[in-house]
Amino acid sequence: MSFMFETVTQLTLDLPASVQQESWQQSQSASSAQGQWHTFLNQLCVTVLLPWLQTEYVPTATTHLEASTLPTVWDVVNGTALSFDRKRLVLIPDKSLDTSELRVPQEWVDSPNWAGDYFLAVQVNPDAGWLQVWGYTTHEMLKTMGSYDPSDRTYCLDAQQVIQDVSALWVVHQLAADEPTQVAIAPLPPIPAAQADNLLQRLANLDIDQPRLEIPFELWGALITNDSWRQRLYQQRQGDSATASRVTQLRQWLQNHFETGWQALETLVGNDANLAFSLRQTVDLTETTIKGVKLLQLPTQAVLLLVIVESTPNDDRVGIRVQLRSRDRQIPLPEALSLNLLATEGEVIQSVQARRQDEAIQLKRFRVSSGTPFNLQIIWEDVVFTEQFMA
């Protein structure tokens, strides 16, 4: 590796072809084209800039997060945090030749566990084989001098306000190491595990190109900075068959097409006289509606999630009725088992809980406009099932 200062203030480092090739191979596991570029550019920065920083200034510098977990960040957020002397230095790479401004994702500014003290603006040119650190700023400068762009949730600082003498960062840090570099930021509200499960199921849908923009930042920030939830999202967006998100399209049920795991109620009860008898106590099997059912396995017993869809001519809304019942009518539902109707951001709209000896519980009938998403969630102790629907 070679390095030089092309100007008095800006640092330029070589990008060897071997480093580029290895970084590109590592980026192929990302879940989207944008995630691949984030992974590629950030891996280049870590591979080249971290050894330089350790050699020139801070031998103990390291990545803020475990190196093996960095792809889970890059899959959805651009940037890499390095730690040294109780400070965080966030690398913000960009392939664009435009250095008129520095744009920093909100995650690195407003998340208490991730917020940087310093931010390096890094221009990466793989074709020419170099990267250049063209300036830096502080958290305080971003919050007080920068502007916030809600369209992509970034803090923007004009190049004229970025400190372009990169060597000054180390001088300032050495001479005034205890000077505050951050302004106070509000803590992110905690998310209940059940709500987090619902959000992760939703964000795992690969039709969502940018999960970080899909839900309010307070929810997203709490999710992405939690190591286990971030790892789960990464695995699901990679297509882990055991956890991948599937959205059930209720309109397809009206054409008698059921997704994997669901089946028409009539099919399920066709060869089970006892179950048919039990269901007839609460469900009219002869009415002209579409009824889908899914078998869910709890640790102690199997339960049936029944969804009834009712369409009305000249109305784009559908009526929905939901019931949860024991598969075996001789065994009641577990006490305190809950069935919840959730909005897509996790808020509980309706909830019902099984009492002792309840064989079935059901939500109040509701209507949903065409194209409106909603979620059903079943919770018992530490077991959570979330089913996503599109009306």
C-alpha cells in the first residue's frame, strides 16, 4: 500500500486491484444493488483506511462493531464507524465525483449507540484505483450548521463548511481530546419484542428497496442499532427460507389462489368430521365468502388461524373476520394467548386474549381498502407468529 498527500490538506490512498476484487466478492451477499455498493465501498474504506489510521496515528483503532457484523449494517446503511480513544470516527464513502456536499445518514447522527464524533468524507474511484479523504466534520457541526433532508434521512453539509484540512483532525484531537464533539441527542424509545418482530417481518420483504426509509426513524433506529434484530433482518433479506417474509394477497384468495401454508377451509375440513362440526358452531361453511386457514404449531398444541374475506360489489373494500381456535376441540387454547390486529408500523388496533377454557377467540369484524397492508400477530409467552396481509 502506498499513500501520499496530493494537496496539502487531502489524503489519497491507492486501491490495489486485489483489494477491490476481494471487496467486490464480499459485497455479493447483499440483498439489493444499493446494498452491494454500500458493502463494496465501505469494505474498501475499512481495508485501506483502518491500517493507515493505525500506522499513522492510533495503533489501537478498530471498527466500532465486530468486523464480522459490518455487512449487516452496509446492507441497509452507508457508513462505517471506527473507534479510538473513546471517540467514534465515521467513514462516509461516495463513488460520485461530486464533492459539493457531505451527506451523512441519520443513523450515524441521531442514534445514541452509533452517533459519531467525527465524520470523514471519502471519495472512492475504483476505476482509477484510489480513494480520497477530502474533508471532515464533527457531530456538533452537522447538527448546528447542516441541514436535514427528510427525503433520504441525511444530514447535509456544504463543502465550504466541511474542514478540508484532514490533518487538522488529528492535531485538534491530540491537543483538545476532551473537547466535546457531539451535541445532546434524544434517546430512542424502546420497542417491545412483539412490535420488533412485526417490523422485521415487514422489512424483510425484498420489494422494499430501502428499509431504512419505510418506517419512522424512531422505530428504525431502535431496530438497526440492536445487534440481534439487525442480524435477523440481514438474514431474512438474504432469503433465509426459515424466516423470509411473505405477504398474503387476499385479493388472490377471491380467485381461489392460496399462498404456501394457507388452504381453503373447505379443503381442511373435508376429511375431518369432528373439525367440521366444531367450526360449524361459529362459522357458516355455506356462506358465499372466502375462508383461508393456516395451521400454527405452539410448543404445547396446534392452533388454527382462520381468516374470512367478504367482498362487496362496487366497493373496493373487503370485510375481514379473524378467528384463532384450537386444532383439537377437546383441548382449549392456552390461557393468555393473544390475537392482535396490527398496523404496519406495529401499533395494536385490536387485541383479544384467551381465557381459561376458551376453545376459540376472534377479533371484531373490520373493513380494509384494496391495497392496504395489515398484520395479524399471535403471542403466547415467548412465542410470536406474525402474518402479513395485503387487502
